[in-house]
Amino acid sequence: MRLKISIAIAKISGFLSRVFLRKSGATIPGKILLKIYPNALKQLSKGRKIILISGTNGKTSTTRVVAKALTQRGSITTNSTGSNLDRGVATALMTKSEYAVLEVDELHLIKVAQDLNPDLVLLLNLTRDQLHRMHEVKKVAKRWHDLAKSLPETKFIGDIDDPFVAYALSGANKTKRISFGGRPHEDGAVCPACGKYLKWTSSGFKCACGLSNKEADLILEANSAAMRNAQLANVAAKELGAKELKVEESELERSTLIKIQNRNLKVRLTKNPASWREALNGVSKDKIILILNAREVDGIDTSWLWDIDFISLENKEVVVTGERALDMVYRLHVQGISTKDFKDFDSAVKSFPSSSDIDVLAAYTAFHSLVRA
């Protein structure tokens, strides 16, 4: 009865937030529920299958694919808005369902998984992210490894071409280890298990301690990061009895098409070095706007700009805006790429002729501001 009353109060708060504050209502209900009923996650997990998805990049789109696939099996609840801390999970779990498919922030995975005791955990990747908030990649991998050891009945699935995911899975009792034939990892010089240098070849890595990507349970065709995540989503769904879904790469991008001032814009989310590399690979237009902010969720440290090769922007018309535009301008200048900077996004758009087709790569806060607009 206390849980039911707590959920009712939380839902009313979400409704009021949407009506009066014009918020999404994806976070406040869960935050209030956990405040007045701290044990809510454990209680709400009972009687349904729990699937958790985590990684530095691709959580939202991968979660969407898994959830869509599992609609074949029964009713679904999911945190489709991307609210992936415990409060977002709590909000999603207030909806009754047979399956709960939930994306979870890398650092919050441990607490959420221990509360929910999931049937399956899908680990996508680990790379450097917001330096002011995230620990070094190896430290997160160690937490994942310890989590896997603590949940012997949970099935862990992951991409073992990523040495940090491979290490995490090495602690699990039940695993499905997926390889795509090997690929480089920008943060993978040192073994996360023993600290020795990894030996890398074109087909992956190997360490003297035994950690490698050579003992996969399933080898899939090499692909882009987005399509690898889609394949991992299908593997996870099939483990639970669902049929494989056909997914187009465009469905997996965090991107949107908008029209502003008679210009056609494709706006894509970029939030860390790995996502910037993927986004730059997807640039097809000759006119580019780069938006760089450094608010809390963007990452207040922009030193990661120097981990990215921007040479693909050479000979394109590149304009830059955002709160840290000058950081980006200088980074591109050092690489010999000419740019213009503008004080705001509208001015940046107006700098291109009417009817232009423009690729926009936007920091997290800028992307969501444009999507809401």
C-alpha cells in the first residue's frame, strides 16, 4: 500500500511538472518516488524480466532496438527519453509490464543492477567521456567487472573487441562474447586486467595475462559503431526469444532534420571523442556548423578536442558557434582548417545562402535545445 501511494504521488508530480513547468516528466516522478520509498527499484523489478543496456555511446538507440524487438514477446516499459540514472529507471518502472528494457549510465549501472537483479545486461563499449564526471575508463571497467562477479545468475553480453568490455565480461558467470573481427581502441594501450601493454594486431588484442578478443562465442561482420550496436541489440533480444529486427543505420543516429530560415539542417548529437569521430565520418555536405558548449552535461573540460582528427573537414565551409567556439576554432586552425565563428546559432545559419543543405554537429545541450525548438 505504501508503494502504491508513493507511486501515485510521484505520478501526480510528473503531471504537474509537464503542465506547469513544461518539463518532460521523465525524471521528477522517479526522483520523488526514490525519496519517499528508497527501496522502490527492488520492489518494482519483481515479476518481470529486466534488461539493462550500458556503454559510453549508443545506449539510447540500442535500447530502442531491444525494446522494439521484445514487443514480440510481451508488454514493454522503457526509458525512451534517455533518462538513464536511477530516477529515470524508477519513472519507467512505474508502468506495469512483462519486460523492462532500460538504458543505464555507466557509473550508475552498478547500483541499478544490484537493485534490479537483471536477467540480462548488454555492455556496448567504454571510451573516455566527460572528464569532470567520469573516472578513467579502466576504473569504470573494474566496477563493471566486479558487478558481473556479484550477479552470477545474470547473463552478460558484450563486444569483446573493446578490451574494457572484455575485462568486464571476464568476471561474469554467464556470458555471450561477441566479436566483429577486431578493431583499434584509442584508449586500449594498457590491459585493464593486469596493467601490461596489450599486443595489438589488425584482428584485435591479446595480453600475456590471457585477456583477448580471440575467444568469442559469436563473430559478426565488421561494421560501423551504430550497426554494431544494432547487431548487439538483436543478439540480446534473441537470447530472450525474440526474432531479429532489420535496422537501418539512419534509425540509430542521434540526429534530426530541421528547417531554419529556409536552410535544410541535419543536426547530429556529438558528446565525446568517439561520437565526434562517428559523426565526422557521416558528414556528407560541404557546409558545416559545429556547436561546442561546455555545460555540466556537455563536459566542462574541452581538452578532448585534441583527441579528434578533423582533417575530413578540410576544403569544406566550416562555421563554429557555441559557448566554447574559440576552443574549436583554435583546434581546427592548428590542423590547417579555415573557419568562421559566430556569436549564436541563428547567425551561423544565416552565414550560408538560402536553401543550403547543412550538416550540424552539436554538443549535448545544443542538440536538445534544437530538437525541442
